[in-house]
Amino acid sequence: MTDSSFRGPPPADPGFGVYVHWPFCKAKCPYCDFNSHVRHTPPDQGRFVAAFRAEIAHMRARTGQRRTQSVFFGGGTPSLMAPETVGAILEAIDAAWPLDARAEVTLEANPTSVEASRFRGFRAAGVNRVSLGVQALDDTALKALGRMHTADEALAAVAVARAAFERVSFDLIYARPDQSPDAWRTELERAIGEGCEHLSLYQLTIEEGTPFAALHRAGKLMVPDGDHARALWDVTQDVTLAAGMPAYEISNHARPGAESRHNLLYWRYGEYAGVGPGAHGRIDTDEGRRATSTERGPEDWLARVERAGHGLVVDEKLSRSEQSDEYLLMGLRLAEGIDRDRYVRLSGQDFAPDRVAALREEGMIEELAGGRLRATTRGFPVLDAIVADLAA
């Protein structure tokens, strides 16, 4: 990331959004630790719609009146839902928190679940942005990642998506075993050539509890070391910047104006209601900001909602220090950085001057006019350490 990739200051109000979790997948990828589940019998979507309606109504009673700027259907594989299911959930959201006329409505999809007719159905239901889990444009890598599609099938899915939606994004995973910087450059340039407005580019991480973690412990799966991973990260920044898609967040790249509004709401520490199995939220109530999460198991969530009207298992008030820590952790991921005055309002105190001075002198952060603080190109690869230092 270079200085030319930084965008202007954000709006004063990050807004309100809704995250909807659909937890079902056709298969579980070996690197994935998301709340996703494989079922041999298709779920009763009508029953789930009724439960979503109930949980949305419960959350509306907690938040009061809001206007929805963004909705994100995540998973799992939300594109396995019937378009009618998506439409019914959007109707319930609109009834609870009216959708803004320009609301962004994103749905995640896998290339294996893409059909032109289904995508037209999602568009008619109110989805206006799709995010495709392509993950690689190399068939050997796709097989190693446990994906069920080929590179050609993925690109065909991208073409279908672009014909149905004005806004299309897709994901790629890099820092894969044996991946060279030159090979990654070629793959990334091919991806950019597809003409999408947004790319999410994630370094492969080994998550505890996954099959990849077991293979890694056994010495059967090797990932790039720190220097190699940094070289791949440098390639990522160079190629995307040259293509006019600089990073606006550590792992997300977009053409100007094409940033994910929903994800920006998270990173700017806005308010969002989380509904569905295992969904997390941050909502503002008369008691202050609260962290919420729901029962992870799909069937357990369903039973809990049908019994109690919601699936919440966590509903905790966040302290000022917890809020300021979350704002710092999320906001410094952004090229635009954080509003230092807002941090002070949340925490009740400013950063220690000596820590700010030391990080600035090391070239890790920089202070901007208007009271903003951001990480530099040098600082982004060690952002966790910067956050820990500032929050200490």
C-alpha cells in the first residue's frame, strides 16, 4: 500500500447495517473455520424464514428505529438459498429497519452454485451486489484448497454474475504452499483482467480446528515463511495499485467508489444487527453499545428462536475501553485510518504521547490534518503489533 491509495475521511456517521448468516454449505473446505455446516438433507427454508422474521423483530425491539444502509448475506453459502428465501428476509428487514433507497445488498456465492436464472432471481429479490468465493485461478491450487470448481468454471461464474449485477467482487487466497511471487503476479493480473470492481485478497492462514491445522502440525502442509509471505504481499500491493485498485483495507482492493459499504461499516465501527445461526452484532441501546451473538448450531438456533423468539446466547454491554479497543483494531485496518478524537470520546483518554512519537519515528504510523491517525505502508504488515502498542 502506498500513500496514493489512501482515501478521504469517512462520513461522521458510519450508519446501520444487517448481517444475515446462512450456515449451510455443500462441502466444508479444509482451511475454513467459519460457522458452516454440511447437511445431506436440504434445510426447511420456510421454517428458517419464519425464524429469521422472529429474530429480526426481536432485534428491532432492541435497537428502535433505524434506516438500513447495507445488508450482507454471509455464510456458509447463501447462494444455496432460494431467491424467494432471500426476498422474504429482505422484506422482514425492510419492515423492521426501512432500507435506504441506495442500500447495498450483498450476497456471497460459490462458483459451483451459480446459475444465470438463480442470479436473476436474487437480483429480482433485491440483491444488488454479489461476492464470489473464487479463491484461486489455478486448478491444482483449487483442488488443494478443497474447492469444487475449476478456474474456468470460476471465471464463467464471474461472467454470469457481471451480467446479472452491477457490482461484483470475488475472493482469492494467496501465500499458498509453493506459490512463487511471479506465479501470484500472473494469477492476480488475470483476475484483474476480468473487470470486476472489487477484490478481496487474503493470505492463507492456518486456523485451529481445521484439517489444514492438523496437516500443518504433522509437517504435511507447508506455508510460506515470513519473508516469502511479505514478498507475495508486496506483489499484491504493486499489481493492484498499478491497476487502479489500491487497498482501502488490508485485504480489500477496489476501484474508487466501489468499496464494500457493508464492510466499511464494520471497520468504521458502525452499528449492525446480526441475525441467523452464529451471527455477531454491535447494536446501540438505551444501555449503551452491546455485543451480541447467536447460537451457532443451525438446528439449535432454530429451536431456540421458535421457543424464545431469538437465538441470542451473548448480549453484553461493552465498556468504554472495550469499545475504544475495538474501534482501534478495526479502524487501523483502513487506509483512511481512525479519528483520534472519536477514540478519545470512546476511551476517555488519548494515546500515550511517547508511544505515538516512537511509532511515528519508526515510520509505522502517521498523523493527518483533522485529527486522523493511520498506519503507513511500512506499518501495515505489522499492524497487530502497532495496535497492541497503542492500546497498552
